[in-house]
Amino acid sequence: MAHVGPTWKGLSGNGRDFFTKDKKKGHALADAAYLREAILDPSAKIVTGYERGEYAMPSYAGALNASQVESLILFIQALK
């Protein structure tokens, strides 16, 4: 069975409930800044329901350059 995280479809511009690294609850709009942080520091805000972390997304900091991160953000924003 494949293990996946929350969908990217319809994510951009919608709210996300999450837990921070120090286990505090939060809510944020999935804007470009939120998506950038999720790509570069995915453990900063863990979407509610995925906080166990056994299949956590890896960080792409250092693996993607700034242009590639921006392209990925634009792709996620286009998913409706």
C-alpha cells in the first residue's frame, strides 16, 4: 500500500490546519510563502492528520535552486 501525504489539488489559496515543530496548533493560508516553506522546511508545519511523521516529506533545500522552487510553487498553484 502506498503512503501519501495531503493532496496538492486545490491546496493553493485555501486554509490549512497544522501542528508546528513544538506541537502547537495553527492555521495558515496556503499562499506562495506557505508553499515555499513547505518545500524547503516541510517539518515546520505538519498538516493535521499527518503529524505522526513516519512518511514525512524530505526537505528540498539545497536540492532545488530558487527558480525550480518557484516553478514547483506555480505548478501547485495551477492544480485545481
